[in-house]
Amino acid sequence: MTNLEIAKLLRQISAAYEVKNEGPLRREASRFRIRAYDNAADSIEHSTSEVKDLWEQGHLEDIHGVGASLAGHLDELFKTGKITHFEQVTKNLPNGMFELLDVQGIGPKTAYKLSQEFKLDNPKTALKKLQQAAVSGKIRKLENFGQESEKDILQALQSFKVKDTRVLLPTATSIAEDVIKYMQQCPDALSVDMLGSLRRRAATIGDVDIAVASTQSQQVINHFTKYPHIRQILAQGKNTARFIHKQGGVQVDIKTQTPDKYGALLQHFTGSKNHNVHLREIAIQKGLSLSEYGIKKGDSLIKFSNEEVFYKALGMQWIPPELREDAGEIEAALKHQLPKLIEPTDIKGDLHTHTNYDWISSHDRGTDSLEAMAKQAIELGYEYIALGDHNPSISSYTKTKIVSEISKRSEQIDHLKSTSGINILKTLEIDIQTDGKLSVPDAGLEQLDFAIISIHSVMSLSKNDMTKRVLAAFSHPKAKILGHPTGRLLGKREGYELDWDQVFEFCAKHNKFLEINAQPSRLDLPDILVRDAIKAGVKLVIDTDAHNAASLQLMRFGVDVARRGWATKADIVNTLSWEDFSATIKI
DNA sequence: GCCGTTTTCGGCCCGACTGTTTTCAGTCG
């Protein structure tokens, strides 16, 4: 079971309790139990480590929000595939109601009422039957429903079908940047910023949230709702509004605030939720109360035009949004010991690239020439670039032929080196075979400055075998970088399993580097492992894995991951000057 | 049901928006 499935199950239990939460006496106790299930679901959904892994290691209660009771339930789930207690809780409820919870605007109570009225007992047909009821005008006749709510449900059902669950960070970024550019054209918009998980630069984004500072809120909202790429407006109030973007059905929210209170708005809606809850606990201890408007002390409200003064008022350093996950950043900020995070401008070169060099390659070739890649690197202001490709296919070439192909390519790069005006390194991304051997013979490896080694096949090995496989390949002196170390593809594939403690120890000891791959669907290493690696003394590289010249610009998303993993400039090898880098890579 | 540099008991963040209401419940973030 994946984290997402477990989170969904917990939310179903929460919804079941919500519906059953009747009678004034039971209400208080249950309210907090409901919240506890939701909190646990949030934690699990946002956890970068797999809950199942934690269970195997006996560390379920390390998850914030999972205590003895839930750990027991999860243990039963992993052992037997079901949870008896949960089955009892959901027993007398219509089965179809839980499907309805995924529809925008339908919560537990509404889902229950609708599934009760329309006898939605079958989860598979529940959404379809609900749509039929809406189309035939039956919903508006129910008590506490009307024409508007029927229309809303119908619209939500229609956009539900096209809405992807979460979008990748670069997609959300480009949507947000376009909306921001549009909002900046509004004369009443004094500042425009990203909010939420987007501002925290998380790998996947639910909604795009935007903040605007203005004294003319209504004008800003009016401008917002005239954005040209709206599929549907969901809400429009005095200070906030929300629409569904034509692209991917992404929901875009806007919040406005006057400039004197703008800092509190930014802080509040950047989150994360857990970060804010922790901040409020600290505030309560000081007799203060936090909100999106500022800090309340008794009856008076202290206003903040920017975040720096907001955090200062709580006795701490300003915390970069990427760190706001309640993962120790508040404690560090109180002690004024936050790290100075790496900046995009610290990057001096890209080490993982692909070109259209003409050979039968083991995987997809790039689309731009060696020259074009080097030229783009110069434009980005880099001091060096490693020109790579996948190794020649071992099923199409003999070993001898592979070596001679690499020789030919090396000659071409050497020629380019003398004319290009940038330092160029010769490299390849080399497949790690199932037995840990590299797919290029030693005589071929000798001609490279270094090799990136990656797993592209047979990902189902056990954790132990996979670790042996990687470390065997990594032992070759030319193997310096492990490419996309977990092999995950966001929203498509979980990564394979590795014994990270062992990998980290090996890298730290032998001067090997782990990659933060900036491809949108990879962002691999994931942020949490970045932080663990750094704690273990491992050095990392940030690479784009670009298959064309334009993709070299994806670097910023890799830097985002590094920052979320608390990385400083010193932790990232390709922030080194050419002189220091070339010395390091040849060790 | 979870959690702990004031607590193993007694707390648990705060507010906007909408629709169907004549003052509020449900949903969302």
C-alpha cells in the first residue's frame, strides 16, 4: 500500500466518525479524534519515506500524528491487508459515500446525505449515479440543497474527471508565473507572490496560491477573475477568489491584503500547516495569538508588512519557505542557527547532460549537438559542462566496438574543447547491470573524465541485493556520481529500495557523489534523503539530465530540492570553481 | 486519537466563503 492509499483510508475513517459524530455529549471527544485521523493522513501523505518501510523497521510512531493506536491499526493493515476496527466504524454507512469525498465541495456530511438519499451503495457507480441525480434535477429538491448547490456539484463532477491529482513543480511554477505576470499588470496590485507548497518549492503541488498586496482589494479580485485562461470560477469574495485553470484543471487561489498586514498573510498561507501549528504553540506560550492578520496580544493586533519582522517578533530568524515543514527549522531559528542555503547562482556547471551524438545508445538520445549544449552552458554563465550520453547499447555493439565508438566521440569532444570557450568534461551515463557490472569495458571508462552510473532496469531486486549491486558498480574508480539515486518517477513509480545508511557511508568514505536530478518527474534524490545524506557527510551534485539545450535551465528545480534538504553551497560539488572542481573529480 | 523545556492529563489554530438560512452549517486551506 502506498502512502497516498493509506492517507485516503485514514481520511475515510475520519469522515465516518464525522458522520457518526451525533449528540452533544460525544461531540467534544470525537471532534479531536476526527482531527487526529486527518492530521495523521496529512503527515503520511506528505512523508517522503514510505510508511511501509517505516513499519518494517518498527518506526511507525516516528510519524508525527501516529501514536500507539494508529500504529496498531497500520500494523494490522500491513499484516492482514485490512483493519477490523475500521470496518466496524464504516459498517452502517453507504459504501459509495467515500468516493464522493474526492469531489470539490463535498465533505463528509454532504457525501453521507447524498449517498443516503440516492442509495449510493456501490463505490464504482456512486459518482455516475450522483451525476444522473444532478442532471435530472433531483438534488435541488433535497432539504438544505438548492439550485446553486446542484449546479456546483455538477460542475465539480465535470472538472473532477480532468483534474490530475497533483501537478509537478515546474508545471505549477509556469502557471503561477503567468498568473503573477498578469496580476502585475493590475495598477492596484502593489506586490504579487506565490504562496503555499509552491512557495515552499515542494516536488508536487496541489493548488497554485497567489498573494497580492493592495489597498484596492475589489479591483484586484475583479482583475483576477478576468484572467484569460479560466475554465471556471469557483469562488469570488471581497478578499479572495478561486478559479480552475484551463491547463490541467489546476486550481488557482488568490488572497489580498493591505500592505501593512501583507507579511502576516504571506507567512500564514505559505504554511506548511504543521509549521504554523508549531509557531502558534510557541506564540500561545508567550501569551500571543497568530493569524493571517498578524499577532494578537490581548485585544491589540500587531501588524507586519513583511515576514522578517513577523518571525523576529516571535524571537526567531526569518525561515526560508523551503524549510517550513516543522522538521527542526523552528528550533534552529530560535537559536539563530539556520543554515545559509545554496542559491541558484552558486552553480558553476552541469554534470549530467545528453546530446544527439550519433550512436546506438542504450536509452533515449538527446536532441541537440555537443556544440549546442556547450554554447547554452556558456550562456548560463557556467565555468564547465560535462557532455554525456547514455552508453552505447551492449546488445548492438561488441565490447571492442564500444571502446572504439567512445574513442571516436572523445576525439570529437577534444576538438570542441579547444574551440568552445568553456571547460568541457567527457562523461557517459552508464547502466548498472543486474550483477553490478558497468555496461562499458574498462578501456572505454579510461577515456572518460568520470562516469555517472544509473539503474535503468531490473528495479525489483530486494533492498539488500540492490544495495550490493549499486556499491559494486560504484567501486570502479571512474564511477563518481550515482544518477537519480532512488529511480522514482513522481506520480508513476515508487523508487527501488536501497540501504541508505550503507550507501551514505560508502559515498562519504570513497569520495563518491549522489545526484539531485532536476528533471521535473524525478527530483531525485528526494529532499528528505538529501538532508539525511548531508547529515551523513555525503557530498552531492545537482544536475539537469538535460536531453536538449533548453532543459539545462531546469537547474533551479534541483536547487529547490537541495534547499528543502537544508543544503548549503559547501554540500554541493558543482558549486566549486573549475580549479577546485577538476581537482576534486580526479581524486 | 495525539502529544509534552510549564503537562502522562487536559488540552487540541483560525478564519473566509457559500448556500440556504433568517443566524448557521459545511467545506476548505
